[in-house]
Amino acid sequence: SLKNNKKYAPTEAATPATLHQR
């Protein structure tokens, strides 16, 4: 999840906001 989140957010927070930033 860290790899995936790095594209959207600098933190390892799996929030709906980050998921929508796809």
C-alpha cells in the first residue's frame, strides 16, 4: 500500500480522498 499511496499522498494513510485522487 505504501507504493500505491506514494503516487497520491506522501503518507501511508488509506483515506477515501487518496483513493479518489486516482
